[in-house]
Amino acid sequence: MWRLRRAAVACEVCQSLVKHSSGIRGSLPLQKLHLVSRSIHRSHHPILKPQRPQLRTSFQQFSSLTNPPLHKLKLSPVKYGYQPRRNFWPARLAARLLKLRYLLLGSAVGGGYTAKKTFDQWKDMIPDLSDYKWIVPDIVWEIDDYIDFGHKLVSEVIEASDLLLLLGSPGETSFRATDHGSESDKHYRKGLLGELILLQQQIQEHEEEARRAAGQYNTSYAQQKRKVSDKEKIDQLQEELLHTQLKYQRILERLEKENKELRKLVLQKDDKGIHHRKLKKSLIDMYSEVLDVLSDYDASYNTQDHLPRVVVVGDQSAGKTSVLEMIAQARIFPRGSGEMMTRSPVKVTLSEGPHHVALFKDSSREFDLTKEEDLAALRHEIELRMRKNVKEGCTVSPETISLNVKGPGLQRMVLVDLPGVINTVTSGMAPDTKETIFSISKAYMQNPNAIILCIQDGSVDAERSIVTDLVSQMDPHGRRTIFVLTKVDLAEKNVASPSRIQQIIEGKLFPMKALGYFAVVTGKGNSSESIEAIREYEEEFFQNSKLLKTSMLKAHQVTTRNLSLAVSDCFWKMVRESVEQQADSFKATRFNLETEWKNNYPRLRELDRNELFEKAKNEILDEVISLSQVTPKHWEEILQQSLWERVSTHVIENIYLPAAQTMNSGTFNTTVDIKLKQWTDKQLPNKAVEVAWETLQEEFSRFMTEPKGKEHDDIFDKLKEAVKEESIKRHKWNDFAEDSLRVIQHNALEDRSISDKQQWDAAIYFMEEALQARLKDTENAIENMIGPDWKKRWLYWKNRTQEQCVHNETKNELEKMLKCNEEHPAYLASDEITTVRKNLESRGVEVDPSLIKDTWHQVYRRHFLKTALNHCNLCRRGFYYYQRHFVDSELECNDVVLFWRIQRMLAITANTLRQQLTNTEVRRLEKNVKEVLEDFAEDSEKKVKLLTGKRVQLAEDLKKVREIQEKLDAFIEALHQEK
């Protein structure tokens, strides 16, 4: 339409000039006409009627989704054979039918339009860098005085060029060009501007040469006698068009390279901080962040799958990864010969940047893609992440690896490389591998806004393809599918009928439909090839390919460069069409979640899992601090009590009772000293440390688990219990504590000097408590042995068993023996056992000697403890005799001295342990708790496990939805600003 409107305007100008002329049609100079009108009216000019102008155009990159110009190729001047009308009417008739001159004239017009549209496309690809006007040196703005922007030559070229990077937005003042001679030309005939002006001048020169050649041809035509058929002319024209196209393709590539270097220079200067303005985040980075948040959003809503992505699918070893590497301009993926390498989806976000680097979403390390060692490290890291994602017993995994690739000249888009579709499960694969790959591919392709990049191997038979049927099921109308035929170089060699490739590219061979069809070459099959080598090989192949020369393939359907442009255009078109609808759906989701929270938890804040963890962390640290505020008296009381409970059995059974069986006080004291020394050297310090550690754990657990009243939140109970267990597990008591404690305990037990009556009475009280506790235990043991007495049998209707009756008769017999001899030793003699057994047998009770011994142990123990309690009562007045060392006294209270030594040792040990607890161990425990909390904070799986419930999940969903909505709103705003 633009071309028609411009041609119409040109024609109106021509008609107005004709009306104001002198009436002679042929007198109007052709040079004064508009450029388009000149090409249209040239056929009516009396002089230039038989001319064939040389056309110059540039080969530009078009996607198959756009409408390319009818003629993109450029002609150079060609001499034509001419058949006089008066001599050979069949040739004249053929010339009229073929209308070669109209073809050439149309090519001339299309060539000029093609050049301008190429530059327009470059301009659209350039980001808005109006904020970088300060980078332009002052000398550039001084040129403004010499250049008139209204001049048609510079305005046509500059507006379409990549100099907008330096000149600012189109709406601002730009260069003004004038025709003031060669001095002004020296200012702008340098760099990219010089190239563009030279290109325009070459086009004008070729037009002049075409006119001169046409005039010479018209004058010398009578001398030419050659006869060239129409078919030969067409072949010659096609050959010239191809050479000219390749020539200008190289010119455009050189210009694009210079543009790329300028853009890279601008971005590098911005990275160095030349100015203090903050660079805005790019659109593709903002969009990628939205997708990253969505990948972590695990809820019952499926709206996250409706945002556009470019999904790369294909059969195994069809070249999916190679195509993606060509688009990313780096060999970033693991390689393998015929084996499955892509074992989990890889999301690659391509964006523009000053350096060609790659980094993972969850890592700060940047891989320099220009260095081979970094590329090898990146491939190894991707392979490790894939293996980590694949669970045991599986071959592929649905978990996504997120990778960002930045570099100058990269097309902005988000691609997802999926595992290759297989037809057969081989050995070493899980049985469900094929179904898993199909389910992963369908999950991504069923997104109605996903762009499906279907990769087909051109070197194998099309009938063997599996992915085409899968794609046709997901997108039957082909509204979001782009078909890519790889390994075209091998296909051209192996396929017997080249028209089969043409049928594939035209969409006539497969039942699937697509928006566009492309043919690419991804190298010679050598894994060590660089991207530059592959690109050169691809360009060289298509330059010499018969498929392109015979017009089986269109120029805009080949090379990965054109493919990346087409995919990027389609991706952003889909984003603009669907992103606002997805933002509205998240707004509705957010409203529903907020309403649910208000109805269920009206008085609680919306704390997500991380916020709840921080709150619980503060509570736990406060409780650990409270542990250090326990009074010394409380510590010593609980330590002394716990330690006595632990060692009382050993003191009574192994020290006191054996020593009490001796005949005199000297032997008693000797036995006590020996046993106390052995006990102190081997067991006592270790027992004391165990008691102290257990006491610390109990106090810590008490502070962690006791309710805090109305402020107590049971949602933290699971986390607190885990922190307590892990902290206790990591805590180890000081290894040197036992050695120092052993010396203190040994010195305490060596002291026998009781200083006052108060300590004496305290020792007696301590002894009575210990003996009474043992007596109570002994009586309970005897009761269990002989059964209930007559009161319980009469009141509670209980009876004795046969064994209990035997024990009762044995007990009665042994008590008679003790009444006869109250100073009986602790052990029964063999003749005494025989006597007791015969006495029982005489009453009809059969007993075993071992039963008699067991019963005697309990009976004698009770008798001994009662005697010791009576003796303890007598010793209440024995402090006077103790001070005189029991001289001239029948009362001996060495057992009271023993219990005083034990009591004093317990007090000193409790004091020592308390000091060690408060000064060292509590602080170490607090440090362990902080370390455990830090480890838990970094372990997201642990937090999910310990902080659970509907309330937590609802708060998490609400936070994610808000974050997604905010990022989407920011992205949409930036998208509108870019428009």
C-alpha cells in the first residue's frame, strides 16, 4: 500500500508537470520526475524506451511471517539482444508476452524500496537509547550546521540507519545536510555514515550508467547481429541477480558488524559508569523474571502456563540443540553422538548486552562465552544440573534449568529446549521414558500462547518423523508453529528428488501446518566446530546451493539468522497480544486469595513462610538468651539433685553397704576410702558431665516448649523441636572438663572435717532421706514378691499366686532367724539354707535354694536399713563425740561422716558444673542454635517441611501472585513505552 500511494503521488506530480509544459510531451526531462515516476514513465520516453536499467538492491532478512517485496534481488547492466519489429514478428510477440522490460523496470522500483525497508527494519531493531545523547562528542553536533536534514539523500539514508544509537530518538533534532561541496562530505563520509552515503551514490551512479548504456545500446544496436533466445536471457539475468545479491549481502553484513560494534561500545561505556543515570532493566529480562517466579509458583492455578515461550521440540538428534546454539551464538549445551543429552527442560533467555556471557538464575557466576574453558565449564555445569534433577530410576526430569545468555546482537526471546522425542526405549532407559517425554512436551505445547519451534531432520526420511504428528495435535491450524528443516546440506546430497525438499518447505509434504518454514545448516557434524565456522559454512552452502539458484528455496527462508529474526518477531507479537489478558487473570486470582484470607484469618498478618521463619527465629534466640538468665541457685539445686539421683544407687550398694558389714571403724574407713578413690578415678567425673549436659538439655527444652500464653503460636512447634534436636546433636561438652572435675571431686571426698553442728545435722538428714528412700524401695520389692497382705485381700478381693505364697512362707521363716540373731551377717551359710528348706518342707512347702537366697537378700536389706535408720537417730547427739574422735564412747558415727563427704562432693561438683554451664556451655549452645537457624534459613525444603498448614500455604500463594502481578504490570508498562 505504501508503494502504491507513493507511486500515485509521483504520478500526480508528473501529470502536473505535463500540464504546465509547452504541450510537447517528449520535451519534459526525465530527470525532473519523481524517482518512482521516473521508473514508471521511462518506458514512454522517446530516448530511453528500449533501455534496461541496472538495478541495485540489498539482500535483507525477512521472516516468512511478513510479506517480503516482490523483487529483492539486484540486477547489473546486461546487454540484451534486440529483434527489429519489422523483420521478426515472432520474437516481437514473445517479447511482448514475456514483458521482460516491465520485469526489469519493476525490479528497479522494488530494489530501491527494498534498500529503504532494510534500513527501516534495522531502525526498528535498535533499542531506544535517547538517554545516551551525552555520549556523542561535540564534534558530531557541530556537523549539524553543515548538514540539511531536509535533503532527500541524507533523510532517506540516515532515518533508516543504525546511527540512531548516537543521534537519539527520531522525534528529536538530527543532522541537517546541505550540498555545500566537498568540505562537508569529509565530515560524514567516515564510518557507517560514509558507507551508507557511498551505497546511495553507487545506486545513483549505476542508474546513470544504465541510462548511458541504454543510449549506447540504442545507437549501436543496429550493428549487433547476435540472436539470443528468451530463455538464455532469463538465465543470464538470474545469474547476474544472484551475483549482485551476494555482493550487496556482504556490504550489509559489513555495515551490520560496524553497527554492532558501536552498540557494544555504548553499552560498555554504560557499564563503566560514565554517567550516573540508572540503566533500565531490559524488557526480556523483566519478562524472564516473571517466568522464573512462575516456575516456582506451586498452587492449584494454571495461569502460569499461558504466558508465551518459544518451545523447541523435535526428534532425538534432529538438531534442536544445535539450532538453539546458533540462535544464542555459542556452543553452550552438552554434546553426545546419538545418545540423549537433553534430560530436562532448559529455559534460555536471550538478551542484548555488551559482553557475550551466560549465567544461571540461582548463581552469580558469569561464564565468558568467548573463552573455550568457560564454555566447557558451562556445558559441564548444565550436565551436572540435569543429572541432579533426574531422580533415581528415571531418565528425564520435568524440572527446568534456567539460563540467561547475553551478548551484542542477540535477538530478545525466551526459549525452552525440551528432551528429544523418541520412538523406542533402549537399554539403560527407564520403561516410562517415552511417555514422560511426551507428557513434558505436551505440557509446554498445550499452552495456547506458546510458540512451537518444530525441528525436523532433513537428512532422514520424512516418514520417520514423530514430532510432526505431536505438533499437529497440539496446534492443528498451525497458528503458532514455525517449522525448521535442519541438515539441508546432507539432504541435498542424499535426496534423489530435490523437489521433495521444496515440498517440505512449502508445507505440502507433512499434514501439519505452520506459520513459516525455514531451512538451516548447523555445521558439518563436528562437535568442535565454532559458531563462526558453522555460520560461514552455512552461508557458503546456500550461496552455491542449487536449491536457491533454482528458486526451490526463497532467500528469506534460509539461514539461522533469518530464523532468529522470524522467531523473535513472532514471540514479541504473541507477548503483546496475550500478556495483558494474563495480568487480568492474576488480578482475579489475587482478589480470590485475599478474600479467603480475610474470611479465615481476619486478625493475623499475611506472613509467608520466610517471614514466619524470621519470627520463629527471633523467638528461639530470645529463649536461648533466657537460658543464660537462670539463677546460679536454681542451676546448683537441679544439678545436685540430678547428680545424686544418678549416683545414689552406686553409693548405697557399692560403697556404704559393703563398708557397713565390717567389724570396726578402721576397716569401715579403709573400705570407704578405697572405693571412693576408685569411683572418682573411673566413673564419677563422667557421670557428673552427663548429668550437667542432660540438665542443660532439659532447661533448654523447657524454655523452647513451654506455652507463652495468648501469644503462643503452635505453628512454630515443629520448627522449634527440630532446632532443639539439631542444636543438641551438634553440641559437644568440653573435653577437658572431666580432668579438672576429677581433681576437684577427689579433693572434696578426702576432707572429713565437719566444722559445726549444722553441717552434722544436714548430713544426718541427708543420710535419713537416702536410707528411707531405699527402705521404701525394698518394702515395695518384698510386697511384689509375697503378694497383697490380708487387708488388701479382704478390701480389694485380691489373692496370692502359688509362687507368692512360697515367697511369703520363706520370708516368715527367714524373719524368725533374724529375730534370733539381729547381728547376723549379710550372707546365709549353706547349713542355714538347708535348715530353712527342711523347715519349709515340713510344712509342705517345696522351695529352691536360689529362691531362699533371693528372699533373704530383700529381708536382710530391710532389716539392715531399719537398723541403720535407728543408728542415724542415735547419732543426732553424736557431734560432741565426733569432735573427740569418738574416744571413750560406744557410739560410732562413721557412716554419717561418709554421707557428709558425699553431700559436700555433690555441692562442690554442682557449683563447678554451674560455672562451666553459665560461662561456656550456654554460650556454645547459643552459637549452635544460631548456626542451625542459618542452615535452616538457606534450606528451602527444610522450611517447607517444618512450616506447614493451610495458613502458610495461603500466605505463600498470596505473596507469589502479588509478586507476579507487580512484575507483569511493570513489564506491560515498559512494553507500552517501547511501542
